Amino acid sequence: MFGQLPSGASLIQFETLDSTSFEARRRAEAGARGALWIVAVEQTGGYGRRGAPWEQAAGDIAASLLFDPRAGKETLGQLSFVAALAAADAIRRFAPRLPLALKWPNDILAGGGKIAGLLLELIETPRGPLIALGVGVNIVSKPEIADYPAARLIDWLDGAPAPGPQDFVRVLDEAFDAWRNRWRKEGFSPIRAAWLEAAAQKGEKIRVRLPHETIEGVFADLDSTGALVLDCDGARRLVAAGTIIRT
């Protein structure tokens, strides 16, 4: 099933896929450049950061956007924050009263529970790099996860019907196109400011799990690259990759 979106991106929906991100990679390897949204009603092998399994129930959102970033590799990590702002806007479109916060680096919290996760993957091709942006949103389910409770959109719809995958992705694509265009025109500064305004636990003491240690510090800022800035008893520490866990 194919469709065309106002941004110019195409949309294809599958009843079942192992992973929308795997499918994005397969299409890139076959020569596709995007922009293409790949949506799965059922996903049997979904995954998140560091390969962690991503559970999806029928009615939840599993989608990946394959696209040419047309930007320098040194700035591609900033697209995670562009995508987070877009995903939050899309969720609010369906549930305006839902209290949302952005958890570094790529999760969305609703009422303190994780409602959505993002995964940005670089795909190298002979014609240049592509991005596969994976998006998972809990619409009807609350999967058990280790570090945070889960949240779901239907609890905030006030009786309105839950959006279907294509309806949600159309709204998400519109929001992502708008934020990405702003990023291209104005750089990372307004993205960083908007993300920080919605950041979870800003100014609070947090714990961050790194590959070989867990550290604590006050979430002080986000630097110009998107790295987390921690105040660890007066010492400034930058964290480029890690997972914030509950204290």
C-alpha cells in the first residue's frame, strides 16, 4: 500500500514486518534514497537503542523514515532532537492535554511514563549516507520496560478514536518536515532551545548508565553537539552516549 505525503515523502504499509528499520536498510541497499515512510501493523523483530527489543501490540505505531539527510556527518546526531520535537508535536495533535517531556537522548515521556522511542541509524551507501529514523509509539499498550514505566496514548484521548498508523505518520511527517526545515535554515540553536524547554529532569540530579560505569550529576545543559552536560559536584562532564535511569 503506497501513498504520497505533502512533504514529498512516500508511505508504504505492511501488515507484518520483522522490523521497519530492517526494511529501510534493505531498501537502501537496493538503491532507494527516500524519502520513504515504512509502516508495519505488526512488527516481529522491532528493536531500539543498543539492539534492545521493542515490543509492539496491534494498534501501536511502528514506522521508519528512510531519507537523505543532505547534511554533514558531524551534524547528523542533531536530527535525533529534531525528531523528538516532531514526535511530541504529533502526539499532542491527538492528545492536547497530555503532559509530555523529552528524555535525553531520544525518548518521549507522558505523565512520567515512556510513550515513544526514537532510533536514528546511519546507512552508508555508494551514493552517500542515508538515515533510517525509527519511531515507536505506544498507542494501546504499556509494555514492561526496565528503566521507566510505560504510558499509552489512548488513556489521554478523552473518548476519541485512536489514530491508525497512517493517520499518525501523516501528522508526524508534517511535524518532522517543519522542524527539519527550521534546522536546515537556522541550525541547531533553536532546536536545542526548544528541546531544553521540554526536557525531563532539567536541573535535577540524574543517573546515567554508560558502557562501563554509572555516573550521577545534575542535568545542567545540552551542548552544541547534543551531548548531555552534567554537573558532578562542581565538575563539568559531557556525555555523548548513555541512558538516563531512574534514581
